[in-house]
Amino acid sequence: MKLFASLLLLSVSALAQSKTPVAGTWQGNATVKGHQVPITLKITGTASNLTAALLNGPESSPATSATLTGNHLLLVFNYYARTLDATLENDTLTGTFGTATNNFPISLSPAKAHISPKSPGPHDVEGDWEIAVHSTKGESAWQLHVDKIPGNTIKAVIQRIDGDTGSLYGDDHAENDTAEYTVSHLTAAGPALYSFKHQQDGTLLVSNLLNDKQTDLVARRPAEARKENLPTPTDPTQQTSIKDPAAPFRFSFPDLSGKLVSNTDPQFEGKVVIVTIGGSWCPNCHDEAPFFESLYKQFHTRGLEIVNLSFEEADQLKNPTRLHAFIQRYGLTYTVLVAGEPDQLNEKITQANNLNCWPTSFFIGRDGHVKQVHAGFAGPANPVAHEELKKEVTALLEQLLAEPIPTQNASR
């Protein structure tokens, strides 16, 4: 009995010694453009086998590598080319998060016991809104959806023509007993911070606190926006058009091994092809990739090909480590080509009008002609729009794949 007790004590002691001082949940803030953006980090494992993830509500952005050397913590999120570099001292993690050229200070402490939040605020923010804008992409309205979720928390998402903001979380009570609410996230894709302030006329004043050009926007309930004859959000299928619908859609770019791949290759002869414009820096492209991979697996044997034309920054073109990580993260098996830098988009893709959204997808029939263009992508953060988009795209593919293969497809 004494021997068993001794062995148990030794096991407990060894387990305690194997734990790393950074294991656990950490909370704090990132200082971005003078604003405090909440950050939650979960670390598990031992110093020799560490795992970590940034948490955003129930969502998680896992680090692709985590190392602790002495009191120095380094987390790498290679699919966004971002790192969290911090030092542990006096039970506080201080350091930076971001890319090599754009990072910001962070400070984290061990998460405290849960404190019951204040009672929900008296103002109703739940439901659908439309935000009046004059965007550089030609939009006149964005969609805003707010849900109340358990724990006196709100979840918000703004849907723009190029995609959604990702999930934004905040407490369902007004700051300082005013009518202002703050929602945010800090994920591997980076930070976001918005405020919603109720106005006496029933509208919301919406401010992107990290973008000086997107402040003091007015959101109205859709019915109120119609009463004021305000335009609706842009239909994603009407944002971009083809200059000559009778001409085949052409592309010719190298893959990551340097091999030139063109629309005239036998691989695409008589096939339905999705050509998607994107980049591994683009959060909405990250949302789109796993959906397109699922479509590729579902329809490839029936004649579907997918081509990702990736536009990367100059340093990534020299050494596209982030694009490699992007492909690996989502297990992409469809074709990925390197098309150039983001500001070369219209120089490299010359057949489209008003091509300005990341991502933009061209749906090409078996005859090589574009049948539909879809700007942006509604991701999982906007579940209703996301599911509707998936249904629409799947139905379109079913229709295109049902068309007969041309006997001669010289148009490609």
C-alpha cells in the first residue's frame, strides 16, 4: 500500500513538473491604432509538445507551430504568415502579433474566473440591418446581422460585396450604460473592432474603429431603408461582368512548380471550370477554399475543374510559403496558379468589367464561355447567406454539368 502511494505521489509530481508555465487560457488586449482589441489565447501541452490557438467565441485559429524556449513563446500561423512573439514574466505574456512588417503590441494574463455579465441592454440590436455606404467598389449598402447568444453576448457579422467581416463578438449591454455596443475579434486573419450606437431615430451609427474611412455609417432596418428609397445591397452576380460573353475565358499562369497551365490544355477540354480570383492573404478566400475543395471532390469525376488564380505580394512571389501553407491547411487538390501581385489584377485578367473583389469566381460552361460571375464569398460567420450561396452554386454546377460536351471545342 505504501509502495502504491509512493508511486502515485511520484506520478503526480512528474505530471506537475511536465506542465509548462504557459499552459492554460490567457486573455488580454492587442493595441491596434490606439484601440484595445480583446484577445483570447489557449495553450495546451508541455514545453516539448505545445499546441495553441486564438479563440473567437466558439471559433478557433490554431497555430501551426508553438515553441517555448525559456520564457520566450513563439506561435506561428503560417497560413496567414503571422506570428505571436511574447515573453512570460510575472505571470504576464507581453509581445507582438502580426506579420514581419505589420504587427502590434499585446499583453495577456491568465484568464480569471467567469464573472456574470451585466443584464442585457435596453436597446434592441438583434436582427437584420442595412448600412448605407459609398464604397470604392461601387456599393451603396452592406448587410449587418446581429444575434443574441447565451451568456448575454451578441454576435455580429457585416456582409460586404467582397465577403463578410468574420464573426464579431461583444457583450449584450451598452458601454457605460449608454446606447453604444462594441464587437470585435482577433484571429489568425488579424483584428477587427466595430461599435454600434443607437440613435434617437431608431438607426444605428456604425463605426469601424480600425479604419478611419469607415466611421459614422448609418444602419437602418431593411423596411425603413425601403421607405427612404435607399438602394439594396449589391447582388454578387451583378458586380462583375464579362466584356465579350461570346469569347472563351482565357488564362495562362504557372503553378507552384513553374509549369505553365492554360485554359487551352487538354485538362480543361469540354469541362465545366470554376476560375476563382484570390490570394492567401485574403480571409474570404480562406472561407471559400474548403467549400470549393468539397465541390471538387463531389463533381470532379463528372467533369468539374477548379483553378485558383492567386495574386500574392512581391515578397510572397519570391518565396510563396504562405500559399503553400494555405494549400496544405485546406487540403486543396484542385489547380492553384500564381498570377501576379494584387495590384496587377486588371492587368492580368483583362476580360472582365468592374473586377475588384477578393474573391471573384467565374463559372465556365463546357463550351469555354462564362455563364456566371460571382463576387465575394459569404462565409460560415454569416450562416444563412453561406448556406444559401452553397445551394445556389451547387445548383448552378448541376445545371452546367448536365449540358452536353461539345463535339468540337476549338473555342478554348
